[in-house]
Amino acid sequence: MKKLGLGIAVVCALVTAGCKSQAVQSEQNQSQMTTPTKTFEIEGEWVLIDMKSHYMTDETLEDLFPVKIPFMVVDAKEMMIYGNNGCNVYRGPIKQLDEQRFILDKGVASTLKYCSGVKQTVYMQVLGVVKEYKVENDTLLLHSKDEKVYLKFKKSK
């Protein structure tokens, strides 16, 4: 009889401990779900307003992109970018993103439509070498570490 009473007490203690453990786990899961994810100023849609590269001469944006001015959308939650390079649609993964760094993974892909007179390859080459960014007054500057290569965008409304 004593063994049966002891056995019941042990089972009750284990059940109570298990319930407490589930309650703590449930509270932890709830707090994780309500914690907001980090947002960055770089998120959103951006339209190209200036570009500098050793791949270019003194051409204006209108000379480089007579069909359509390039734009880029940054989705920090999905760690992806997508947009249009003046001719073709592109999309690719972001390798690193924080308050200062913006590094794309090597897998940025684009469609292959031919557009006469459009320098979309220059845009894509510059996009591939930028490593850092600054956002000031709805203007995004993507640049190389030495700031000799950059893309300058205006926030799309």
C-alpha cells in the first residue's frame, strides 16, 4: 500500500512538472511570435537616379536606359531583391544585410530579353560590387567600400 501511495505521488509530481514545463515553453513561444522582426531603412522600392562606375563614360541615365529607368525592391524579411535593370527583370538573394552592409549573393538572375541601346549589364555589374549602403532623406546610396562605384536611388512612393 505504501508503494502504491508513493507511486501515485511520483506520477503526480511528474505530471505537475510536465505541465509547468509546457506552460513555460508556451510562454516562450508566445514571446518569440510577438517580438517584432528587425526592419532596415533600405527596405522598399527604389528608383535609380544616379550611377557611377569605371564601366561608364559620361553617359546620362537617359542615355544608358532609354527604355526604362532601373528600379530595385529590397525585401529584408525574405532576404531578397528584385527589380528591373532597364530592360530585364532580375531577382536574387541577399547574402548579408545589417545597418550598413548590403552584400548580394552570387545568384542574382535576370531574364534575357534583348533591348537595343540599354546598358543593363553595367547596372548589374555595379549592383554586384556594392557592399555598403546609406539612407538619407529618402535617398539610398549603394556603394563599394572605397565609394568609387555606386548606385543612387530615390524612394518610390
